[in-house]
Amino acid sequence: MAEKEIGEVSDFFAQVNAAAIKLSAPLKVGDKIKVKGGENEFEQVVESMQIDRKPIKEAKKGDEVGILLKEKARKGYKIFKI
């Protein structure tokens, strides 16, 4: 399946390795994503998501979600569903 851009990192919290992601397409727990920015690129499965510090299973276009990342990211990094 071709990768599809689904959002962008709007903030990153290094102390907990979590990113706030503004979604331009739906995303669910269990989806595989790719994070791309600068020289960095990595893939991972979304294991959990939050909106306003409340756990959720899925989010829709326009939502801003918090996701734990396995590597560091920066504001402006693009998120793709793969």
C-alpha cells in the first residue's frame, strides 16, 4: 500500500517522547505510521493515542492527538499512514 500523508507534528515533548499531531486524515490505534522530517525517518505502530489527555481508539480529520513516538521528532515533521 502506498503511504499517504495524514498529518504533521505540531509540537514535540522530548521529556516523554510524545508528539502532538494535527491530523488531515483519520487515524486509529493499531495503524502503522511513518514519521519523516529533515534527515530522520522511522516507522512504528500507533499503540495509544490521546486527545486532551484522555485515551482514544480513533481520531478523525482535524483532530489534534498525542502519540508516544519511539524516536525524536520536531515540529513540522510529516506523518504518513503506511
